[in-house]
Amino acid sequence: MAGGSGTRFWPQSRENRSKQFLKILGDETLIKATVNRFRAFLKPESIYIVAKAGQQDRLRKNVPDMPPSNFIFEPEGKNTAPCIGLASLIIEEKHPGAVLIVSPSDHLIQKEKIFQRTLRAAVDLAWREKGLVTIGIQPDRPATGYGYVQIHRKIDCKDRVEAFRVKTFAEKPNFATAQRFLKCGDFLWNSGLFIFRIPSLFRAYSRFMPEMCRGLMRIRKSLGTKKKDSVIREVYAEISPQSIDYGIMEKAKNVYIVKGDFIWSDLGSWEQVYKLSEKDSDGNSVSGEAVLLDSRNCYVHNEQGLIAVLGLDDLVVVQSEGATLICSREKAEEVKQIVDMLKMKKKDQYI
Amino acid sequence: MAGGSGTRFWPQSRENRSKQFLKILGDETLIKATVNRFRAFLKPESIYIVAKAGQQDRLRKNVPDMPPSNFIFEPEGKNTAPCIGLASLIIEEKHPGAVLIVSPSDHLIQKEKIFQRTLRAAVDLAWREKGLVTIGIQPDRPATGYGYVQIHRKIDCKDRVEAFRVKTFAEKPNFATAQRFLKCGDFLWNSGLFIFRIPSLFRAYSRFMPEMCRGLMRIRKSLGTKKKDSVIREVYAEISPQSIDYGIMEKAKNVYIVKGDFIWSDLGSWEQVYKLSEKDSDGNSVSGEAVLLDSRNCYVHNEQGLIAVLGLDDLVVVQSEGATLICSREKAEEVKQIVDMLKMKKKDQYI
């Protein structure tokens, strides 16, 4: 899934340069790193990218050796439920009954071997139980920026991977609730990775999202005809945006969670990136041309000219594409406010 | 005097773009504002500019209607004593016995009528008493960035302007001393404006700076000959840098101070500029494209792209010529440290 349009990494992310196209914490764009992560254990032709129409060129630049027919374009973004539905229909044409792994394209994942083992186990489970499987991450802090999944009884899973039936999904909690989740011990972070057989998914659409299901069935009928593109556009214009979490996962009964022991972050803000990045002895993380004097625990990312910081601690400075963000680390989660203000002031070149 | 090469306004000021060529607190460069301030009551041909060789083009752009023969170029900067000596020699050729007003070209002065009245009185005094006259400013705070002059007994001066004999000069004091000066009441800030008849000055050179005087006399002899430029270069290469304050004013006996009631600042740092600038209701002073959110008492000057500040107070941000300075207001006096570090790292394009 590469349809997102993040504002949380402004000014590096823009309306037409969303987070998956940024090089965050590495030399590769996040989408390229994501594709490579799957190529390590899947055939290239088994990997599909769903993106917004208009991003063709940028995608091809990022993954030039991807077969063109493995790009799927949505006419507009309507959250994850239609995105996953459309991809399932198109993959179903070639591989009815296949197991899909659905993955965001803009997350950080480290420890690839564990990642692969976890996913193999999840695929095995989805196949065996005909259920909807999600990947959960053991929380190490009371994060308020993630959704949580409460686990129920343990079930068998291969390769010493732990798996559970899901008790409940919980949306992003406040801090007190997050602390309770952490203490309680049976809550995992919802990583946004889903695994299921295509028929299992369509049964869930039919049961929990009947209207969206009708739209998807209209698209299914149009596939292979000249009407395909116009039907997809019509259906997308009519349906309301909905996440797969809210639309299906929270309602379905046959939902499983497989615990991933790899390192994972949704990279939700510059503050998170600072925490995950390498720092010098003053606690500063610096990329690009910069000098810091008498300054500690700062995150500086610079793509043009020189940045000089003097006598300041706990700062985020990002200079990219003609704009410079300067904020305190504790306010880094609120960068969207800047983008909102720029929209209000119609400063289109910076949005 | 336009020979300075300030580092205190980095990144706007550079090795070849010193403070007098900046537009600080106004629409005009400081040097242009200075020339205009004198043109308001002096004939254009009576105004001379002493600058460093190599700054011809920049000067002509700033004051295009200045007679070319009124530019005086020093081969290198050796502080104010040789600068004022050279200018006096060259002006003496046309106007022996004239009274000179020596002025920095990079200060802020407001209330021009009072400025003019003060200078007329100072010229009158210099003429009458054959002394060396300086202009003093009533301190309104215990500034540690200025030199002070202690006044002695009052003497007659025209136009209700107050004038005194000088008791002592005091270099930039520490904070406790500056507080004592302020409380004591008979200390004025040394504005760097001097007024004297050319013969009075040369008597002082001869008495207090005999070596520099010999150099100046060599130059005097060469004026009007083909050797002029090479003699000036030779003399400048030999003499040690010296300020007129230290070399003459602090030692001479016939020194007077005229009190200026105009508004004056030597604009010594971004912090001073912030204090003198207009602010919005959040105490922010902003020039150029910028958005500030949840931020107070900041100084932002931007010459390219957009700057966004979020959740930060008491910040100085200056973006100019490919470099961005971000510092706390209280550290603004230490910007020179950045320039020193850039020199050490040989980042020549930013110096």
C-alpha cells in the first residue's frame, strides 16, 4: 500500500512527495526498502504496489524493475478497505485463492530474518485457519500513537512463532490507557500488516461491509473489459473512506495475531526518527551540511546549503525543497499544524 | 568609515558583504542610510567614504551618485587610526584646516534633526577649542558591548547642546562595572563619531602615535605623484593595527564630548536588532516568508524559501545566501563562534 500522503514529515514530505518516497533512516526510499524486504523471500512478480493515480513516474523511479502490470492505481485515496479490496480483485484474476500479505510501504522494519519467519508463519496460519491474521509488536513503552490489539488464547503456529486469537482491537489510547495496556501485558501494537486468503477477505467484506462489497463486485465484473477504468472510478467516487481495521478486523470473529519480534516503527514523526537514529556524543543526529555548537539532543536534516545551530537543545530542524522547519522535539508531532496554516494562507508551493 | 568586516551578523554578513552593506532595520543598506543622513545637511562633494580595496563595485552600487574621487581605498584594514589618518591626508589636499566629522557607516541613528544639531555644535566646538571631540550617548541600560566615556566639567556649547571635557575613556565593561557607570551618572556611551580640525588631529598623531605619524607623512609626500599607491601599500604593510580611541583619544588632554540626544545603536548583534525592531502581538519580529506557531519573542529574517517555527520562544533565525542560523537570543552575541568553526572546517563558501 503506497497511497498515503503524509504531512507529518513536512517539509520533506509534500502533497506529491509522501512519506514512502523519502529516505528516512537509510540510503533508500522507504518504498524501495519495503519492496526489497519482500523480494528477499518472494518472487518479484508476486509483489504488487497499490498507489494513487498520478504517482506512476515516481513509483517507476523507485522500483524500476517491477513488472508494469504489478502496479495498481486507485483513482483517489479512500483509506485501506477499498485499497485492499481492489488489489485482492486484481490479484485474484491470476491467483484465485492466494494468500495475500498486505503491508504499508512507509514503515521501518529491522531484523529481516525474523520478519520473514514471522510472515511465513502468518501465511501458514491464514491458510490453515482460513482467518484474518494481523502482525502484532511487543510494546516497549506506553506509545499513544499506535493502535493496540488485545490477545486471547494462544494457538499453534510454526517455527516457534507465537500466535493468538484476538480478543479486541483498541484505537490509539491516551497516555494513562497506554500505561495500563503496557502493564497488563496482553496488548500488542497493531503493525498494519495483514495476512489472509482472498476468499476469506471477500467473505468478510460481504458480511461486515456489504455496500463496499457491492462496489467491489461491480469492479470484479468489469475486469478484462473496456469499462474497467470507468467502473473503478465510479465505484471509488461513491464509496465512503473506511479502514480495514475499523470496517472488518474489529468486527470479524476469525481474527488472529502473530507476534513479530523484529524491530518495527511506523515512523510517525521527526521525534520518532530522532529516537531511532544514530547520535553523536552530544546526542545530536545530523544529516547534511550542518554545524552545531553548544547544542544537544537535536535532530538536523539538511538537503540544501548550511545549517548552523548555536546554544539550543532538543530541537528538530529540517530543510528540504525550499522550506525550513524549526521546532522543539516535543512539538514534532504537531507539524501538521504548519501544513494546515500553509493551506489556509494558500502557500501552495510549500504544501 | 566603511572598512569593517563584521561576523556578528552571519549568515547575512560575509567576508565580502560586511554589515554596512546589509539592510538592517530599514529598506536601505546601512551605508546608504549613513550617506543620506549626512547629505541632509552637507554638500555631496564634502562626503568621503574610506573602504577596503576591492569593494569599489559594491560601494558604487550603494551610493551611485557619489563623485568617484570621494572614495578612498585602503590596501588593507588596520583599524581606525590609519584609516582616519589616510582620509585626513587626502581631504587636506583640497581643504587644509577643514573640520572633519568621522562616522562609522554601519550604525543605527534616528531623530535626524537632533543628530544634525549635535554635530553642528560639535563642529563649532572643535573649531573653537582646537580639540578632539567625540559624541556621547546617554546610557539607558548597563550595556556591556559599548565603550564608555566619563565626563568632567561642562563647557559652553551652542544650540542648548550639552558638552563636557572628558575625564577618562573606559573600554567595554563587565556587567557590574556597567551597572556602576549607569548609577554614577557621569558616563556616556562612546558612539564612535569623532570631530576635529585636520591640524589638531595631526598634532595628536605626532605626539601620541609618532610611528604611525611618520608613515602618514611619507604618504603625504607621495600624494600627487605616481608613487602614491605603492607608498600607501608600503606604509600599510608596515604599521600595526591601532584604533583612534586607544592610540589618541584616551591619551590626549584636549578631548571633549558632546552629548547626542538622538537614538543610536551600533547594531552589534541580532539580539540588538531584535530589541530595536517592530514586533507583533506575540513579540515576534519577522521579515521575509515565515510562519510562526505557538512561538513567542523570536527574531526571524528570511531571504529565501519559507521558514516555519513551531513551539519555540526567544529564537533567532536568519536565512541568507544559502546558510541558516538558528540560535537562542541569549547566544546571539556569540555568532562569531560559528564563523570561526566554519573557517576551521574550511567551509569557504559560507564565510
